[in-house]
Amino acid sequence: MNLIPVASNIEAVFHQFKVSPKDRCCLRFLWWDDGDMPISPSSYRMIVHPFGATSSPSCAILALRQAIADNAERFSKHVTDQVYECFHVDDCLCSVNTEEEAIGLIDNLQTISYSGGFRLVKWISNEECVLRPLPPPEELRFPESLYRIKYGCLESALGVVWNITEDRIPFDLKEFEGSPTGRKILSFAASIYDPWHILAPVLLTPKLLLQCLVRQKLEWDGLLSEKENNRWIRW
């Protein structure tokens, strides 16, 4: 992660891609007009990729990468490689070290995206100045982005929460209730969502404690010994 992170989102990403005619019967569904269940339903087929389909994310990634490849000759390899790394399905996440780099990256991202028929929206960064050059209609969203920066609103991307003003990644830790058992310790440790392993050193303690309990062949709902209980309390 560099000094200036930038985030955006592809608008209605799955509906940007049409389903091949030979595959549309796989996305057939029934529809009751006006919710009138006693009547016979109408049968429809999706002609674009729907939200919720297992195949939609991979199809979106493939189409987005193809759009980048189709316009690769207009940009340097460094730029295209940078754009490739920014997209995670419909989320665009990247970071650079200077404001000039950020403005240039945003411009490249928009140019490549528009060439493929995609529209990037909901721009956000911890440096408001990099958002000001955004052209219409994105600039209409800028006051909203500025408000979120000024008042420390939380953004979320790929399940990770980001405090824009403080430029921090907060973690929501639930209060542990009851006496510790192997089952409760495992449940508590697993409830902490940390895909980037930022808290890996901290979460090592409950994992080692669980390993110790397994070696002792303690029942899942059995109470810990005084030694292990003190170890849990210290953590």
C-alpha cells in the first residue's frame, strides 16, 4: 500500500456484458405478472449476466481484461500492467506515492474503461485534490466524496473497511462472552475478517492455544485449565 490510495467502482458491471445466445437458456426464469401466483407464469431468459450467478464474476473479469488488451497499444506496458492490477471484479483499488501519479492513474483508468463501455463511479481517495480533475458526470459525485473525506465516513471494498480521513483500516471486534472453551475460542478468532493478514501476529495466539487444547484432547465445550484460561485472558 502506497501513500495515496484511490478507489472506484464499475457501474452495474454484470449488466454490461451480454450472454451468448446459445447459453441464455441456462439463465431462464419464471415470472408472475403482478405477483399473481394462480396464473401461469411467463418464461424469460437473461440476455446479460445477472447478479448472484456463479459465472458472472469470472465473465466480468474476462471481458474487462479483453477491453484493456484491445487498447493496450495506446498505452505503455507499465500503464496497462498497472490497470490490470487495479481491478478486482467491479472494484477498482490502487495506490501511488504522489498526487501527480494519482491524477495520471485516474485519467488512464477512465480512458481504458470508457473504451470498453464501462463507467467508473464513486471515486474516493484520502487526498481530495486528486478527485478535482474528474470530468462530468463524475465531478457531480465529488461533493459527496468530499463530504465522506471531511467527516471520516467509512468505505468498504472487498469486505475491508477503510476510514478515509484517518487513512486507517479498523477492525470490528465483538465482545467475548461466557467462559472460554475450544468452540468459543475458534468461533471468536474466525469472526475477525482479515483477508490481508494484517492481524496475523495477533491472531497467532488463539491459534496456538487451540492447537494446545487439541493436543490435550479437551472436549469442544470443556472448560480450560487455569493455565490456558490465564493465557486466553492475557490475549
